[in-house]
Amino acid sequence: MSTGLSDYRRQEQSITYTAEATGEMGLEQELLTINMGPHHPSTHGVLRLILTLEGEVIRDIKPVIGYVHTGIEKTAEQKSYWKVIPVVERMDYLSYYFNAMAFCSAVEKLLEIEVPKRAQYLRVIHMELNRIMSHLVWLGTSCIDLGAIGVWWYCFREREAVLDLFEMSSGQRMHTRYFQVGGVIEDIPAGWAERVRRFTRTMRTRADQYAALLDRNEIFLQRMRHTGVVDQRTLLDLGVTGPLLRATGHPWDLRKAAPYSSYEDFRFKIPVGTEGDNYDRYRVRHAEIYESCDIIDQALEGLPEGPHITPDRKVALPPRHELATSMEALIHHFKLVTEGFRVPPGEVYAPIESPRGELGCFVRSDGSAKPARVHMRDPSFVNLQMTAAAGRDTYLADFVATLAMIDPVLGGVDR
Amino acid sequence: MPDPTGLELIAQELRERHPGAVLDTLHFRGEATVAVEARQVREVLVTLREKGYDFLSSLHGVDYYPEEPRLGVHYQLLDMSAVDRICVKVRVPLDDPHVPSVVDLWPGANHPEREVYDMFGVVFDGHPDLRRILMPEDYEGHPQRRDFPIGGEPVIFTYNEDKIPGWSR
């Protein structure tokens, strides 16, 4: 290489810092800029944070992302609509049902097709199971960061039960491809509903047990209470939604505010916090586990009879048994599998409430069988901007807890 | 969502306060969209913000290839108290892809604007830190553009590493 700065150094120096020391710097003091990550156990993925420290106190944080960018949005443009579903599911790998739901509702909006009531209820059940699963992973991994490894084992025991339920209903534990445009791929198998009921019953007592482990734990409380506080106005300006916003007392939840997929049929509460510190964030998510159990029970109780996918054969695959007897079904099947369905031109934005906040899917169609643009407004990507607001002027040790409570999923951040 | 009449009323008010700013209105599948002239988009967003649409829920880039002007930026605004959404859309040509930044209005627009710059090459004037965000900093081109080839990434081996642009030891 020629003399002067290397490319790498030049790139590094293009990152600007705004940190300033508070007060007089002593002879042995200086601002220290260090990397946290990209490979760090408490960044929950490949996230790099450039911290400027004054002693143990953080003065500035710059997140650097993109390490697991896989071009999913670009890939989606090369595939027909129904083949996009497995691709977008892999964005936020802890909430795959939500990714599929956001994409499917956007396409359904463009197609103007109605999803049968039974499919809507089945979607709700799976999404709420997914929400519990996502919160369990969040709680388990967060507790590891705080040194409480026991909770992780318990959380993953229950997570395993949810994954078994997914496997039973769709054949896959993760990235199930269960939601389709117009409904769900298959009806639930016999005995599944009973197993889900058994799961929600145990889940409530298990959630009680987590609270018993954590809520009276002096170390846990000291690290969570009054740390990482961000006020509501700042969060709203930063675009932060989900449990992080609700922890400040703002009851914004799209399931209540703008119900989709029959959420208006269920009675549930929106847990909110008061102060917006890490403890409130933990309490809000923990309380959401109970509410999700309630929604699942109600949905199973009121599960309507009827088709699990739209009868529109231009969009949904015909049932397997018809292929042997009906020429028309065979043609539809062939057409759907080879070319896919065409979608009227237009642009729509479909937001839903994912475990991390507003997950919106923007789809632009040019009238062909492939989308012209798919963009996911991923809540982790937007919420990550609050790291500086939450971590500035706090201790590095507190920031580990704060980052765990922000709950970014890097697959969703980088897409 | 404002109904078609409500959208026209909002558009009328925007036209009066910012002459020449509103290019078109569209009500599609229950979603209200206002197409705005790129240079005045900031003022329009400020007015809508004062009217209650004070949450920027999403910002996305679009490439309208082969239509002109090619690049588009969409602002999804949300009024949380009225549970109402409106979309503001601007279009800029490829040879002058400049849109005023809104980071000072909504700090949360920082990452999304960097993403649109990274993926489409739209330059947000006034953005405090407009660098690539998802792609590597030395990456050439804007991969989400419709005419950007897929599968064109060279695989780096020892014999060809010197020939790969941006790659250095």
C-alpha cells in the first residue's frame, strides 16, 4: 500500500464523535474510544458499538451495523409473491410469523382479498405463541448478560415447548412458512388445540416463577431500577415503538389502536410502565406474556369453523386431492407454482405490532408476478437509534443491561 | 386514514400554505398519499406535523425504473391520538437526487435516511452523518436500484484479490 492512511483507517475516521469531557481532565485522564462488538456476548448478535468513555462513564455511542446484511429486500424483488414469504421470514429470526404476517397483509391489501375468519384466528394464535417465544428468548439472554444463567435454562425449556407446537402445526420449528397470502397453509392437526391450552396453563405459572426468581433479587433490581431511563418525547421523536415506548406509560399498541386480523374480538390489556427505566421494560414484556396467553385461550375458545385459506384459486393452491380429479385445479396449481399470481399495480404499507414494535411492510407492485419493491420497517432497526439516548452518561455496566432491554435482533436490523 | 374528502381538505390546506408544493393526491386501498415537490417536502412535513401527524413511522426509498423521475422517498406519518396515517411521497431524478433531510425534525429519521442513501443514492441535504449504513463503506453503487445487477459480486481468492475494487491488504 502507498503511504498515508489505509482505506480502513480512512473509513474509521469518517465516523464523527460528539463526545466532550465534562469538566477538567486530569493529567491521567482522557476520553477513550473503544469497540464493543461486533463479537461481544452482550450485543445479542453482530452489532458493533463505538463507545467513547470517560473512565467508566459512556459519553457517546455510535452503532455500526450491516454485518449480517444479506440483501433480503433485493432478493424479494427476484421472486414471485408467494416465494417471498420464506425470505422475509428470515429477517427478524425471532418473530418469523410477524414478518410473514406483515408481508401477507400488504399483498392481501393490494389484491383486495378477504382472509377467512378461521385463518385470522389461527394467525392470531400463532403470532401470540411467537410473541411469547420471542419474549422468552429476550428474557433468557438478557438474564445471561446480568449473570443469572438459571433463568436462561428455564426460559429455553418453555421456548422449546412453543417450538414443538410450531413443529406440530406446520412441520417446522422456525421459519415455518405457515402464513400464506389469503390465509394459512394448513388447518391445525387434531389434538393441537388441547396441547396449546395445556401450554398456556403451564406458561402462566412458569412466568410467575420467573418473576419470583427476579423480582426479589437484589442484584437484579439494582441493575435494572432507574437505569437507562429515556423520556417519552425523546422516544417518540426517535420513532421507537413497542414495549420500549409502553414502558414510559404510552399505551400505543397497534393490536388495540388499529386492530388487524380480528384482534378486536379479544379482550386483553396493554401493560404500561411508569418511569421508562430498564425495570419497566422488563415488567412490560413479562406482563405481555400473560396477555398473550389470554388471547390464545380466547382464540381457541372462539375458533370459528370454515376454510383456513381463501377460496380464490387464483391466489391459493387448490387442495391436493382435487389435483387427481379436476383439470381446472391442475391448471391453477401449475400456474401458481410456476408463475405465481399477478398483483394489481400500486403501493401499500401494512403495519402490525411485532414483539419489538411497529413492523411495517411496504410493497410496490408493478402488475407483474414479482414485487417491484419490498421494504420492511423493522422495529429493531429504528429502536437501535435510542442507544445513545439511553446509554449516554451512564456506566458501561449499566449499558449492558440497557442494551439487553432494548432487545435488538440483528437479523432484523441488517436484513 | 383520512377518507378521500379528508385527504383533499389536507391537500387544499397544503396548497394554500405552500404554493406549488402539492403535485398530486392519491387514495388507494384506504391509504392517503400526497405527492410533493422535493424541494418543499420539509415545509410540508412541518405543516403536517403541526396538524397532528407528529410521528414518523417509516421512511422508505423506491426506484421507479424505467419511469422518470426514477427515485422516490416515502414518509409514513402517523397521528397517534387520532390513529391516522398519511403518506408523503417525493420523486427525484437520478442526475439530481437531492432531498432535504428531516433528521432535525425527527431524530429517528437518521438511520432510515442513511439506508435510503446507501441503497438508492438519494442525497439528504443537511443530514448530520450521511454515510453508508448496511453496505461496507467502500462499496460502489447502490444495490437496491432496479438496474443494479444481481449475482455480480466477485468472490475473493488470493490470485484475484488485487483486482477487486476497494479491496486492500
